[in-house]
Amino acid sequence: MTVPALNKILEGRGFAPVKGETAEKFEKFASLLLEKNRLYNLTAIESEEAVAERHFADSLSLFLDPDFRGGRMLDLGCGGGFPGIPVKLYADGAGIPLELLLMDSTAKKIDFVREAIGELSLSGAKAEARRAEESVEEFGRESFDLVTARAVSDMRVIAELAFPYLRTGGAFYAWKTRKALPEVEDALSTVKLLGGEEEGRFFYGDGVFFLEKCRKTAPTPARFPRKYAQIVKKKP
């Protein structure tokens, strides 16, 4: 079962356990993920216990930030719905208001995410198959309170995709492993150009993983984001 394994991890972090309807939705999401995995190629994980640790608990690392208050959230490169759907489920259970947009360029994965949103009866959540660098004006430049990116691209690249969506005062969160520390440090000059600055770094999983938090302190220049090929090829 997924929830007992998840709650054991949450207890170790000092988080409230999932229970009641929220627990039922986590169980349903885990079953749906594993059931549809072969069709959608969503994860290499094959057990509910591993889903609890590697996907659910990892996604909920966002709540290591004591300043998290919800708001309008964009999950970039969401894949099978991570971190967005677990964050939404946990926030709803805790009474934290959260409006969620999940975005990924792979239409098949977004098909699954939409199915999951329907099966879980998630209100205030939608999914779009879009390229982030091409969709800023469509979904609202400088209009999101937080942008998340879990296991997505180089920190410098994903920062350029994320910051144009953030309002001034909003926060960007990137999930990284300790071996990515040099990559993250190298990206901080780009973050500054985009109107942001590093605000926090939250380690978990015995220090193997961390959540990098950057705060947007000024508007992002209108020339960002560049075309994806340019973003990948050279620093701004």
C-alpha cells in the first residue's frame, strides 16, 4: 500500500500524515500510475511503496519550505504529474489554496495527467501539452506565484523557461541531487539576469537531494525566454 509508506516518510520530516479522502486519492493515483505506465511510459518504478518514496514523498519536499502558502502554481515538465499532483492533493488536504497548471511538451503524458485529474476529481487543476518557451503570453507572463521543475533539464535552462511566468515576489523551486550543486551554482548568474536571486536550499533524503528555491525580485526582461535551441546553446 502506498499511504503507509508515504506517511512513514512524512512522519520522519515532521509533516502531517495524509488521511481520509486525501489518503484515498493518493492510493488511487498510485494505482492509476502503475496501471497506465506501460501505455504512457511514465516511470521506471514498479511498486506502490517505491512510488510513495520516489514520487510522492519527493514531490512533497516542497513543503520543507516553511514559507509555502499556495497560490497559482505552474509545474513545468510535469511528466506523469510530478510534483504537481501530489502537491495539489496534500495542499487540498491541508486547506491550502492552490490553483495548478501542469505543462509538458509530450502530449501522451499530458493525456495521462488529464485522466488522473478527472479520476481524482481535482478542482482547480488543468494540464496542457505545450512548450514552455512558446507559451508565456498564452498562459500569463509574470502571473504565477510559484513555478516548479522536478528532474527537468539543466538549472540554467529551466530557470530561463520558468522566470518569465513568475510574478515579482514569486518563487521558483527546482528539485536536484547533490551532484548537481556545481550546475546550480553556475546558474545563479543567469537567475540574477532573469530578475531573481537564490533564497534557500533544502536538503533531504540523507542529504542526497535538495530543493533549490529562488525568489523573483524584479521583472524578467522581455527578451526572455529565447528560443529553446538558443537557451541550450549559450548563456544569456
